[in-house]
Amino acid sequence: MRRRTVVFLLCLVAVLGGVAAAAHTMGRSADAVAVTTTTQEGDPAVLKGLTACQNLQYGKTLLWDLKIPLAEPEETAVVFSREGRSIPAYNENAYLAVTLADPSQEGFYDEAGDSQENVEKAHPQMAPLLRQIASRTAPGQTYTETVDPAQYLSGYFVWVTDFLPNVLQEEGGQAVSLPSFSQEVEQTIQDFFTFPFDQEDRWTVTVARNSEGLLTQMTVETSVPAPVMDTLYAVGDQAVYFTFAPNQETAAGLPDFCQVPGGYGIYRLSYAQGADGRFHVAENGLQMVYALDPQERVLNLALSRDESTLVLVSYREDQYMGTVLDTASMSLCQTVEIPGQSPWWEDTETGQATVPGQGECHYDRTGCVEVGERCLLFFGQEDYAVFLRGADGTYHYGWSAPIPPAFQNMQSSNVRGAWNGEKLALAFADLLEEEPGLVLMVYDDQGDLLYHGAYTTTLNGLGLDWALVEERSYGAGMAEDDNVSPVADPALALTLTWNP
């Protein structure tokens, strides 16, 4: 093994230095990837027909596509490619956050003073109110007035932060989300959402001018705090689905959605890649596509790999629920009750479960869901629930069980599920450690364990050896601490399929 690694290193330097003969040798060596398994429990014969695919990368330049027949890993098919082929850019940090600005944070203080025009440009959302209060403030004076903000402003100012879309564009060798698209997203969302002020809210506004008449101060104190909400989202290649939930830390209620087109629900922001290669918000790109009850506490949204199915995880009437939606029509396919989950609302001092909206709460993991091949997996604090799809296309409850130790780190894991009508396979790739391979568990239709094993490859740990090669030898986009690891895109990092 030591000799093979040394040869591999020498060939790598030669390849990336442009030596054609060594490139040929490198290609032959790199294709020879072996996959081995360590069986912990069960008979590998139950894995017949089960295939895992994993795309691996080194420095985003050298790529391996592994197709692993899990019953016979020695028959793994390997496709290797080097510089000249790149994987599609993937935004592993895609997010969307829509929040309401706290008016008390919209003030300013400038000892030297500034013109009213400049201040209004810097705080456009406050301009109508500032204009009125400033008109009653004489040079050299400080003026305070308590007002009904609804008399001057249409509602809370909406802040938008995003990193969309899921697939990024390549610019100068880097995958980037173009600022122009972010500006489109921000403007589209701000135009769509209007949240009126609480009817009881009154603002105490203070404005000061210096002797020259320049504005030196504006402060706002509210009698009712601005609502605080969380944005829950599922990002796809051509749309992001999102909704809102009361903030987890404050357990406050939602704002008033009476002025939002369609009211409270799930919203879809559609986008497309134009002829110029840039992403743009589609025409009529933002819509409310599925109505929700504000009393229903939403925990998470999840898309299937092909984006045909959207799953909503929520809590209502002391029950965790999973709602399965068809994204083409945004119609309800099925609602399932999720058993065996830990209480989501928990008093941070007593540890006792409380009803929604009372006291502080924290998110356990009940909202984590895997939309697998013909199965749904809902993960709670300590256990998970399995739903299996029957011949009629509907899901039925299979079983609940403690989360296997290998799957505990849900924030950093890549879990896949596949059901063939008789057996459920669960596979796990650890994206935190960024190591090739997987852990596999297979169950029968009653939840009894049939097989437990781990798969590793001869690429594991090679990054530690390759780091000896100087950076100039292996080109741009590689760092000395790079390892061979699964690609960032979960759809490529690991797939699991039962074949007939």
C-alpha cells in the first residue's frame, strides 16, 4: 500500500505538470479504486439489488463517480476524470431569511449633522415619519412626539437576506450568487409582503437639529415590540419554498398576514436562468401556493431529490404531523401523524413541556425529514419514525426506533433511505469528517435489523499524502489540506437505490 501511494503521488505531480505519458499512467492508477466492507451484523445476501452511488472529489478538480453494488462491493464501477471536467456548482450554504426590522434600531445620531435629504435617503422606510416630525423641529431644538405609526407608514419594514439559487454560476473560477439576483429577490419579497403594525403600538419619536438646521438625531421607542419570526425554507434548482414560524427563542406569535396576498401559508419564489446565463426571478415569481393555519406550528420544509414532492413538518393539537404535497399542483397528497417524538416546546428552567406560545422553547430535531426512495423518515430528539409507500402511492406508518449511533449527528450527516416493498435500507455518509464511504443498515418491514455494515474505499485518507505536493503542482482551486471527500451536493454525495 505504501508503494502504491508513492507511485500515485509521483504520477499526480506529473499529470498536473503536463507530462502526457505520466497522465496515462495516472488515469490507470486512479481508476483502480477498491471498496471494502466490514459487516457488523447480518448476512450481506439481503443486500442483493441494492446500489449506492457516491461522487468524490479532490480539490474540486479530480473526480470519481463510484457505483457500488452493496452486496458485492468488489464489483464497484469507477469513472475517474481530471482537469477539464467540473461538477455543477452547488451552493451548500443556500438560505433565505425574511425578518421584520425593529423600528428602535432605525434611528441615527450624527454630532456634525446632516441634511434631511441625506437622512431620508439613508432611512427610506422611515422617511414619511421623519419628514413630519422634522417639520415641527426648529433649528437648535430637540422635539419629541408620540405617534401612531400606521398614520405615516404602511407597516413593518421587511428585511431580506438570501444566498440563492441552489445552483450557482461560475465567474472567474468561483461559484458565486450574483448580486443582481439577490437584489431581485429582495425587491420581489418586499413588494409582496406587508405586515401592519399592532393597533396598540405607539412610537415615541425624538428628532434634533443643530443651530444650522442640520439633523443630528432621530430615535424611536415602541410600546409594542416588533414580531420576531423564523423563516423555514426548502431550496430547489428553480424555486425556493418558504414559510414562517414564531421565533424559537421568544415563542412570540406571528405578525398579521391580512395584507399578504393569499394570507399565511407556503410561498414559492420561482427563478430561472436566462439566455445571458444569469438567474432572474420569474414573471409572477412569488405566490402563496398552499394555505396554512396560523395556529399550526411549522417545524420544517423538505423537498424530494426530484423536487416533485414537498413535505411540511408541523405540530398541532398536541400531535406532530407530516403533510405531503405535490409541487406541480401544490395539492395535498396525504397527511400523516408522526408518533414517538419528544415534546418540542420545553421550559428551559423546568424541562417540562409547555403548550405553544408559552415560555422559551428550543428546536430538538423533530423537523428533520428525509424524503427517500418510496419512504419518509422523520427524526426526533432520540428516535425516528418510518413511513413506507405502498403500491397505491400512499405512505403508511412502519415503525419508530431509537436513532442509530451512526446517524446521531443529523446536522452534519447525509442520510438516505430506500424501500423496495420488503426491505428498508438506510445509508449514512459523514459530511463532517468528509470521508468517502458509508454506513449501511437494512431492516425488514417490521423494523427488525437484517444487516449492519460499513464501507470504505482506498481513497480514504489520501488527501493527507497528497498534501505533500506543493500547491503550484496541483493548480488553482486546491488547498494543501484538501482530502478526497464526497462532493457538496447531497444529490451527488450519496444516492441509494433498489434495483429489480
